[in-house]
Amino acid sequence: MNHNVFKDLVPSYIEHLTSEETNSQMEVHMEQCRNCREYLQDMQEEWLSENVHEQAKEDINIDYLKKVRSNNRKKILTIVTSLLSLFLILILGYYLLFIRMWIADTKDVETTIQNQGNTVTLSFKSKQDNHHLLIRKEQLNQDYTDWMIVYEKREDLSTSENLKDEINITYTFLDENTLLLDNGKEKKLTDDDKISIQYKNSTKDISLKDLYHHEN
């Protein structure tokens, strides 16, 4: 093997890319040629230095990427925590200012029924100072059943102008067996037609026929 061929094969030899036969020929040549041995050593030292430098650069890049990712995770965690805290504060503030409402207890509600001709009025009023009532009313089924839930709400600056001291619900009868609905239609009453009023501790049912005959 001549010197030029040996030097051309050195890079592949260092990276273990040459065959066993080629390795054997190169080792035989190095035993006979001092210059080629020294050339191989110099190339190995240079290759090792370059690889150490490249590995150091890769380690620096990896450390930098880890640091960037860690900082990004911290920023994201901080943003998410801040948004979640703000959301909870807003929810709590909304509840304290606008909701603060609960189903009323019967002992805290004064209920009266007044008859004026064929008109019957149910009146609900809170017995607590600075408390007001809200009524949620809906029809449950094909039979005429008015389902009411009586809520109590503490008066505050945000809602005091919109709340009333007393809530009145009026029913208009054409006769003892006929109710005039809000849409102008007539409803023939049965013994099952009623008003169901739900409080915190109980539910009161009033037959619409009994309501018509109720005396002040």
C-alpha cells in the first residue's frame, strides 16, 4: 500500500468504516512507515478534538433548549394560574353581588290570598328586613299545574332598585270551573288542576277550584 492510498483511507479508518482486510493492510503499512503512523496519530487527535468540540456545542444547545422549555413552562403555568385566579375572583364577585339567592323557608314568607270578584291574587312577602322574594313559575304538564319555587334574596346596592317588596300572582276565573289563561284561552278545571308552591322545607299544593272559593 502506497502512502497516498493510506492517507486517503485514514478518515474512514478512524471512523471504523474500512473493512478488516483494509485494516490489516493499513496496519502492516504503519509498521513499516513511521510518517504514516504519525499522520494517523495527528488525524486521530484532530478528529477527537473536533468531536469533543461538536459534542460540547450540542450539550450547550441541549442545555439552552431545556432552559427555554423550562422558562416557557413556568410562563405558561404563571399565565394559567393567573387566569384561573381571575376567573375564580370574578365568579365569587358575581355570586356575592348578583346571585346570593336561596330557596325561602315557609316561616320567612308571608303569604296572603285575596278575592275580588272572579280575580284571585296570591301575594308573597318576606318577613325579613332587607330581604326580597323571587318567584320562578312554570307549567309542568298538560293538566294545569303551576309549579312555583319561592326564592329569597338579600337586598344589596346592585339589585335593590329592581326588587319589589311584594310579589303578586293573579288568576282570573270566568266561573268556578273555568280559568282564563294568560293567552286569552279558557281552561276547564278538573280536580287535578292545582298550584304547587315549593319552599325550602315543604311544598304546598292548592287546588284551583279551592282557590276560586277561598275567602279573604
